[in-house]
Amino acid sequence: MDIGSAVRASDTGDIEGKMTVQERIRDRKIGIVGVARSGIAAAMLADEFGGKPFVSDAKDARLLEAQLERLSALDIPFETGGHTD
């Protein structure tokens, strides 16, 4: 499944389905659970498309130092040690 099919036109109010993936993501808050490779990649893609990613991981920050450094370098907010509402 590509990211374009994951975000449906009906979710954005675009009845004709003519919005690009970038338009669907731009300025939206995007919650990402997990800071593994796929979580970092999703956060980077959302950020690149103008979204507002927030990454959450249940593990302690000491176990995720390399991943958190990468998110910090990109100014992508995150939390560790559990998931808030």
C-alpha cells in the first residue's frame, strides 16, 4: 500500500480526490507510535511534506539515544516512557 492510498480523499473533504499526498499531509498533526526505522522514516516524510509529526515510544529514552538524536536534529518533537493522550 502506498501512502497515497492510506489517506483517502473523503478524510480531507476533497470529494473529487484530486489532492496530492503533500496537500493531504500539509499542516496536519500526525502521531507516530514507535521510534524504530519505520517511525523515523514516517516522521521524516511527514515533516518533508509539511506535516506536524509527533513521535511516541514506550521505551526509556536511554535505550533510544541514537534515534532521539536524529529526531532532535530534525526538530521533530517526541516523547518516551509511555504514550500520552
